[in-house]
Amino acid sequence: MTQGSDFVSPRQVARAIGVSESSLKRWCDQGLIATTRTAGGHRKMAISEVLRYLRETNQKPVLPEILGLPSTSESADIGLVRSGPLLVEALMTGDEVLARQVVFDLFLAKHSLSEIFDTVIAVAFREIGVRWACQLAEVYQERRACEIAQHVLFDLRRVQQVHEGNKRAIGGTIEGDHYALSSAMAELVLRDTGFSTTSLGTSIPFASLIEAIRQTKPDLFWLSVSHIRDGIDFIAEFARMSQACHSTGTALAVGGRALTDELRSRMKYSAFCDTMQHLEAFATIIVAQRT
């Protein structure tokens, strides 16, 4: 089991969740919360493990700031659908604190990352895109929203508890596609299903992506396509990538707003994922089949 790299002391955790230190240590001794020992014999707890315990027991931290988490927002219990508009306004106004609160409130409420990404974050960015198209939002607002969302995803990755098996996944975006958000969400979803993941980043030439597949031979390769410079060139290059995946036994999962029905009809892949929940379902099948 691989956990987040941030660790805290039992005293900090006890304060954060509002219990006595003796009670917390008793839970640790009972195996309810996993701990590690420092070289000096002191007990430490991974923040990801603390959050796992809180989610499983339906508890919310009293002082989340101690764990490096945002404070709970006033609208913490409004649910997935109603959180979307709140996130839109937070992103449009550049309120990173509120954006982080919205996402982490949903995470602590035991919603899966794929649900949060599909129902809240993706919907929020579609709305921002509509506003931009209608000249109701500036370019800088959309770009700033992307940066804020990336920060939130980084924080989620930091506290994400992952049970990594021996299945490996790599992925990224093609040359000219600098949109990092979808690929970053895909990586977190795959980590949630038990994959050991490596993001290759954005705007990578097809030839380099193919070489990565041939050299690393991953169990799964994800490709997020938000922008295509030339459809004809894309189809030819993608065909070579598909062949590389076939030769290495790599499942190829693709998705993205730039992939029209016409393009998809000319592509060979293992799965087309319209949503992160589709990707999660496909990845779960791969893990089950290859275990």
C-alpha cells in the first residue's frame, strides 16, 4: 500500500478530528488507523490514512487546517449537483480557497474522484467555456480557472490513498495540446483503481509517446485529446500508436472533446471514455483481468 507522503503526529491528528490523544492511540493500537514509526520510535500517521478513516467513519475534521486541508465551507452538504454552480463562481472570481473547499467537502463526503470530476469539475469548465464563447468571460479567467483546478488536483493527489498493485499506466497529451486538466484527472482516477501511474505531461510528439510505450510496456496508456492540429495527420499517427500498444499488450484508453464521431470511426483503441467514470470502469476491468 502506498500512501501520501505527508505525515503528522498523533497529537496533531487528535486535535484535528476533535478527540483525545489517548483515544486516538487506542484506535491505532486496534489497527483502525495505520501508523509508521520514525527512526527514534515516534509514531507518525499519513494524512491520506487519516482521511481514509474519516471517510469510512463519516466524520469531518474539526480543525482541518492542522492536516493541511481547507476549512469546511458553509455549503458543505449541498451535494454533487449543487456544488457545480458554486465551483463555477469560485473559479470565475479566482477564489482558490472556496474552490478547494468545494472539492474537498465532496471528497470527505465519500464521493469518488471520478464522480467529482464528471459531475462538478467537468461541468464547471463546460459552463466557463459557454460563458467565454458568449463573451461573458475573459480568456484570463478561463486560464486562471485551469491553474486553480490544477492546484486542487495536486492537493488531492497529495492526500489520495492508493493501493498500488503491479499494473502500470502512463499517458498524456499529443503535440500542440497543452490542456493538462483532463490528463491530470485521468491519472488520479487510475491511481484510485490501483494502477501505478506516470504522467508524461502535455504536448508530446506522437513519436515520443510511441517510444515511451515501447520502452516501458505499460498495462494501460491513456491519451487525452483536447486539441488536434490536423485531423489527417492525427489519424495516421494514432494508427501507429495503436499498433505500438497492440505489440506491447497495452490497453489504449482515449477521450477528449477534440475527438469527433468522424475521427473516432477511423481510430482503433481499447476503450473510448466519454467520462472519468467510464475510464474508472474500464480500468477496474483491466485490473481484475490481469490480476
